[in-house]
Amino acid sequence: MRVEVDRDRCEGNAVCVGIAPDLFELDDEDYVIVTKDPIPADQEDLAEQAIAECPRAALTRKD
């Protein structure tokens, strides 16, 4: 699986970073970037949780 970030929706709240710091981080402009592409199978549950809990729905699962 892959995760895509909609930079128009992302506010840099970093909820995803708090849930899965091995998968997400903030760049210099406080936008979330995905650090692993594709997401390792053993971390897909964390990625799904980050997608579900993003306050701006800025993360999308891509298969």
C-alpha cells in the first residue's frame, strides 16, 4: 500500500506523525511527507490509523 498526502488539505497538525513516526514526518514547510513508499506490510495498520485520524482528511490510501 501507499499513502498520498493532499498538500492543499494538510495543515501540519502532525497527528499522523504522532501515530506513526516511522512513516510520516513534517518537512521544512510543516507539510507531512511519507517517509516509506510503499508502506511496509507490518506497518499498514498504523498507516490506516493515521489516515482515519487525520483531522483534515489529507491522507489517502493508494493500493
